[in-house]
Amino acid sequence: MDLPQHWATKYNELTGRGLAQKAPEDCDICDTGRVVGFFDSGETRQYPSIQKALLAARTESVYRVVVCEGTFDETPVLADFSDLILEACGAVQVNGFILKDVVDITIDGFYVNADQRWFGIGLGFGSSFENDRITIRNCVIEGSMGSGIALRPWNHQVTVEDCILVNNRQGIDTIMFGGPYLFRENLIANNWIGAQVSAEAEITFEANHMARNQYFAIARLKQWDNADYPWMITLIRNTFEGNGGYVVPGTHDANLGNHHLIIDSTDDQPGYR
């Protein structure tokens, strides 16, 4: 895959195709097991799967789970707990993650191979699942036949940063209302659409590199009839390269669909003020 050098190096590290991002001593805990939970008491405990560790987080005082290098044929579900760091040590591949009713969660350093699945990381699936203060960072998410990251309603304060979203139908997909969402310093490339976002969500794109998406880099859906959500999308210092959207003067260009609707007056985006 033809990626800019910085992103190619990161992609290779996270997918196990290059040198690991962390020094061996940073992963010494992996000598004790493949999945390790850290407790408030100072105790650590080993688990046979990521899901088993996350189930323990629902009932016990686990504040951090470290997943050690390898491939895990799992789509772990994070549900009904708060205050957890889920961290990969070395190149760790999973099928995806699902988040349901969780608060103050960080997912850091995973390779999500969503090959032929509808999403890589799904937040808020169903009609009543709410997530708040979620950070997804330093991950590769690729291969979804739907969305790399799918945000359903009732998600709040979600940050996606320093991630690579490639070869998905949509790199990012938001449905109906939610936010604020911050997408910062990500590579969003080689998707069908880079980000397909709803008119009712409060969204900021900051310092992302959005390249070679077959259609628009960012496409905004039509607002639902009779809905009164006057949110704007804020664009700050993003770079666009080789996106394939169609051009309608004043409405669309190769990078943005419906850009006459989405540019907030506080933006600092060259070409879209």
C-alpha cells in the first residue's frame, strides 16, 4: 500500500510488518501472560482472552488491561463499566471492538483487521447504548465492508487521534446526533468515502491527512426532516490529496460534499474559510 513515509512506518509497526513501537522492557509484563489486568490494589492477573479481562472490569477494580503481541480472533465488547485503559503491547490484531454504555475509556495501539465485517470499532450499537469520554488512539483500522469507526446516536466526547483508517467503505461514519467528536491527526486514505457524517452531530476535523479516497474525503448527509440541530463541522489545518468526489461549484468539490453547509466561521482550513 502506497502511504506517506511517516504513516507507512506506523502502519508497519502496528500490523507487525516492522519494528515494534515499544522497547522490549516496556512489555516485560507480557512474560506473565497474553492478557494482563491491573488492579487498584497493585495486583495483576492473567486472562485467557481480551473478553475475559473486560468481563472482570465490570465487576472488579481493573483500571488497565495490557494485551500482548499476537492475533486474537475476537471482537471484544466493552460494556457497563468506566475508567479503563485497554492497551496493546507489540503488534496486536483483533477483529474489532464494540462499546456499550461505557465512560472514560481509552483504546490504544491495536491493529483492527475488520476484513469483510460491517465495522471495525462500533460505538453505541442498538437503540439505547450511550458512551461518553472515549479516546481511540494509535490504531490501524482497515478492511471493513461498512465503517472503520461507526458512531451511532448517544455518543458524547469521542476523540480519535493518531490512527490510520484505510481500505474501508467509510473510514468514519456518524449516524444522527451526537458529539462533540474530535478527529485529530489521523490518516484517512484509500477508503470509498473518508468520513460520512450526519448533519446533526457536532464534529471537528483537525490536522488529518485525507488522501486518495475514491469519493469525497468528507461527505455530509442530509439533515433529517424537521430536525433542529444547527451544528456545523469545523475544519482546522487538514490536508487533502487526490480524493475523487465530483465537483458542483459552490456545493461540492473533490474533497468535500455539501461544503456550503458544513464550514463553521471559526475554521482555519486553507481553501474552505
